Amino acid sequence: MKPSVFITRKLPEEIVAPLKEKFTVRMWDSEDVAVTHAVLREEITQVDALWTMLSDTIDRDMLESATNLKVISNLAVGYNNIDTEAANEMGIIVTNTPDVLTETTADLAFGLLLATARRFNTAEKELRQGGWLSWTPMGFTGMDVHGTTVGIIGMGRIGEAVARRAKGFNMDVLYHNRSRKPETEEEYGVAFAELDDLLQRADHVVILAPFTEETKGMIGGRELGLMKKTATLISVSRGCIVDEVALYDALKNKKIFGAGLDVFETEPVPVRHPLLTLPNVTAVPHIGSASVKTRLTMMKLNVDAITDVLEGREPANRVV
Ligand code: NAP
């Protein structure tokens, strides 16, 4: 019997075709709506390979029922949606899609920074609603980006790509990681800072650390209170790193200038979410890696990883 694969979202046929040639492939039939918990629970008990999206939670309980499962390949670089510790204990390989999305995600992060600092959303909304009555000297004024200081929390692959962009805008770059990166400091002319120091000095703070037990709620009321009143916070890695109640308070009470959000504590973010009522929030729906080329390239990495594991080879981009 051929090994079987379940794909938790409808993906382009041409991408899935190589898997279909070799394996029995079943695929959730919607592009827009996530697989139901019941279907995922049922499939995971049967299949040899699971191709997941970042919106699928694969916990220990689910993994315990996965008697045939050999590999989970996640369409993302972040894998906080999968209990990798449990998978490792059970000998289930987990793979992700790093590197190929780095530049595209950095483009989005930097774009969100520009949009937030220069208030693109308010300006466009006013224009479309007929609110552009005349050119006004201080109308729609925001914060400069060029020549300012950006603080990057999580100077990894994407953090470095944002730093490269910042250098093109003549910005000073501070970064905070758990470990210093002397070669990166030398190559890009960036400076390490402790978290509090970075928050106090940066004009724009960009969050690019992974979501872990350690980073959960890392930016709360105290941290936001350290930031400049004129500063922006750009959140691109995972929403749970920022305490959204504290962020709402900071934005509403103008303790910081604005926030650019690609990620949220709960996704999809409810349309009535308090943060979405604030004019100084620029929000997009988790589109960091969303260019056609990058998403298709990420999918090809998943196909390769699943094929490698099911044919007995070591896959690239193995997380555990
Ligand atoms: P990466 O290369 O692994 O970089 C992550 C960086 O975060 C590392 O330099 C790491 O350095 C640092 N870090 C880890 N824990 C930390 C902590 N507790 N405090 C401070 N820094 C910490 O990952 P990447 O490829 O750049 O991706 C980063 C994250 O972006 C992913 O995990 C994913 O969640 C997110 N992402 C989002 C999108 C989107 O669509 N919005 C797209 C792609 C990726 P140390 O280990 O030295 O601390």
C-alpha cells in the first residue's frame, strides 16, 4: 500500500502533483477555511505524512493518536503551532520552510514600519472617504523613518534582512538576542543592546523573535512604558509576544505613536478587536511571506521534505 499524505488546506494542483504521483494524497477542500478539528483528528490517526499550515494546532494529545505518522511538514518558518517536544519523543520528524521567506518577510516588516510611521492607513482612509479637503501644513504628519534608530528584537535571518534595509535608509540599528552576534555587528554595523535599553533608545521597534515560552508576553505594559512617545512598534513574528491589552492601553493613551501588526494573539483576528478601532494601528492579516513566488517556493520545500521522509531519506529543514 502506498504511504498516505493529508494536506490541511487546498493548495495549487501543480504543487501537489509530484506527491500524487508517489503517494495517496488527501487534501482539505477549502483554500480559505481551515480544516475542522474533527477531520484533522481523524486524518492524523491514519496518515504517514501531514502537511500543516501555521493555523493548525498539533498538540501532544493529537500526536498520541498518530500511530502511522512519520513526518509533519509545516508551511512556515515558525513552528510554535506544533508540540515539537512530543513529536520528538514519538520519533515524528517535523520540518519547516526557513530562508526562502526571509527577504519577502523583511519587505513586509519594513513596509509596515513605513506605513505605520507615515500613517498610510489614516491618510488613505481619509482620501477615499472624501476627507481630503485641502493640503494642510500639519495634516497626516507622522514620524520619520530615514536617519532614525530601529531596534530589532530577534536578530536572526529576517532580523538581519530588516537591518540591511534599515541601513539603506541611513538608520542606526540596535538589536537584542539572547546571544550576541559579533560577525553580524561587524558586517552590518549594528549594535547589541539589552532589551530595556533598546526599547528606550529606538524610534522604531521591530519584533522578529520566535514565539516560545520565553518570549510569550515579552512586550507588556512595563516594556511599552519604556518606549518613546514618538516610537512605533512593529510586530511581525508571532502575536503572543506582545500583550495586546497593554498595547491597546499604550496606543489609546498615546504612550507610543503607533503600531504595525501583521500577527495577533488570536488569528484570524476578530473584526471587533479593540486594536482595530484605533487609528494609530496599521494592521494586515499575517501576510509576511505572502508573495506568489515565496509561497510557492515554501510549498516546494514541504513537498521535498515529505517525499524525502516517506522514501527513507533525511529531509532538509528538520526542526526535530
Ligand atoms: P531565526 O533566524 O531563528 O531568528 C530568530 C532570532 O530570534 C534569533 O536570532 C534568536 O537569537 C532570537 N531569539 C530567540 N529567542 C529570543 C529571546 N527570548 N529574546 C530575544 N531574541 C530571541 O528566525 P527567522 O527566520 O528570522 O524568523 C523569525 C520569526 O519570524 C519566526 O519564528 C516566525 O515566528 C516569524 N515569521 C513570521 C512571518 C509572518 O508572516 N509574519 C513570516 C516568517 C517568519 P538567540 O537564539 O540568540 O536569542
